[in-house]
Amino acid sequence: MTAGVRTYTPTRAELRAVARALRKRVGQGDWVPVESHRKGPPDDRLLQTMADPFRSVDDVLDRLGEAEAYLRQRSDRRSVFLTVYTEMTATVKRGIESGTFESPAWVRDYLVAFAERYRTALLGAERGELATIPPAWRLAFQASASGETLFLQDALLGVNAHINHDLAYSLCDVGIDPDRRAKHRDHDRINDVLRQLVDVVQRAMADIYDAGGYAHADEWLASVDETVTYVGLSEARSLAWRNAVLIVDTRWPPVERFVDWRIRAISTGVGYLLLTPSVDPAVLRTLRHLERETLPLTSLEATFRQRVGDVKLDIE
């Protein structure tokens, strides 16, 4: 199975993301602001937790869970994405154990390779090594430190960076051959979990905002569906696979540079779109105030876990 016309042809969503990234690049002289998100020295405990490469899916779950709880305890909004990501990994692990996947050993390696991309981005951010951090992750980390984003934006900025940037490279790391068609089917099963989790995140947001006194949170969340849809989980999954196919099947430097550019531009452009949703600014200010004043990260985590339990995520 080799790269075909569909692999090269951009979708409308991809073109829109590239256009947004290019406009921001022209306006700022770089893909994203260059300052570090950190306002103090690196956190030794976080560095120690993430220092070594992941060895297994259990190791991924243990250390991501430890980092999520630690960051949440410190009111560090980087924990928001980790709350979603650890649940995704745990759900896929249950799928492996129940015989859902055609290539379970490959799926285990896939999860570890995927988590490695996040681990190295987080380490680079904590150390202030800006040149080592993909632009989409730099944007996500800086936004979470700014105090100007909403929980939903924090979650989706991480989802965007991990899917639109990291996934294609993770697929190359773990390999898509032999039995490529079977691996592709398993790839789609894994990402279906993420689609369900984004729905759970939106419902959890409505729960906690309503509990905090914003009576029409569900209506507001419906208004950002266009942005969430535009993140294009189905498109992003497809694009990640197509980019991996291009890299694996061509092994030609000009094509590899094109793929690198496409991944960088789309993941950065989608990040900017998530930061500027087409929502009434007054509503955004109200929700930001509500989060800062009354909604600790523990509320989000508890509500999200409850919602996950109610939904009972499936892998088909």
C-alpha cells in the first residue's frame, strides 16, 4: 500500500488551519510567542517523574497519573489535558485486555510511543528548552499558564498538539508495517476513544459551569461545537495516518520536509483557532471569572471521572 493522491490532497479543514497559522506567523515573526511558560526554576519532582523513557503501558499510566495528580494539586492547568489523556490510555488498555484489537502487541507499542512524544514535550517545557518543544505544544503550555483560557480550551489544545502534531511521528516510531490494513483499523479504534472523550469533556464542562452558577453553560458549549468539530478528530486521525504513509512510503527528504511543514502548520493553526473561538467575549469573560473564583481543578477532575463512568466508553 503506497501513498496515493488522497494522501497529498489537503482537505478544506487543513487549508483553513494552514491559513490561520500563516497569518499568525506573518503577524508575529514566529509560529508562537518565544517566552517560556515557566515563571520560576524547573520543578524537580515533575522532572524526576518524567525523566526516563516509558517502558510499558502500565508505566505510562502510573507516571502520567502521578504527574496529573501532582499538577492538579498545584493548580497547574497542564493537568487538564492529562486528566483526559490518562483516561484515554486506560480505556485503550482495557480494549487490549478484552481482545478488541487485531494487533494487541502493536497497540501496546503504539501507546508507549505516543506517550513518549508527550513526555519529551513536557520535559522540554519544564526545562525551558524552547527549541525542543513543537510549536503546538508550546502554544498549549503557554496558554495553560496564562490564566486566560477555559478548561475546555486547555483540554483541546493538548488534544490538538498530541493528535495533529505527535500522532504521525508516533506511527512512524512504532511502524505501520507489516499488516498495514489491520494496523490502520486498530489506529481508528484507538482514536474513536478520543472522540468519545471530547464529548465527555464537553458534558463535564456543562456540569461544572452549571454548578458554579452559569445557568446556560450547555447552550454556550453548543456554540463552540463548530470549533470542536473543526479540530476535526476524524480529519486529524486520517491526516496523521496519511502523513505517516507519506513518510514511510517515500523516504525522500523533500517529501519529509513537506510533511514536517504540513504537520507544523496545521497543528499550530488549529491551536490558534481554539484560542479564538467565535463566542461572545462577554460570555468568555464570565466563564473565566467563574473558573478562577469558584471552580478548582479538583472539581473538573471529579466531574470528568463521574461522566466517564456514566458513559462507559466503547472501542469498536
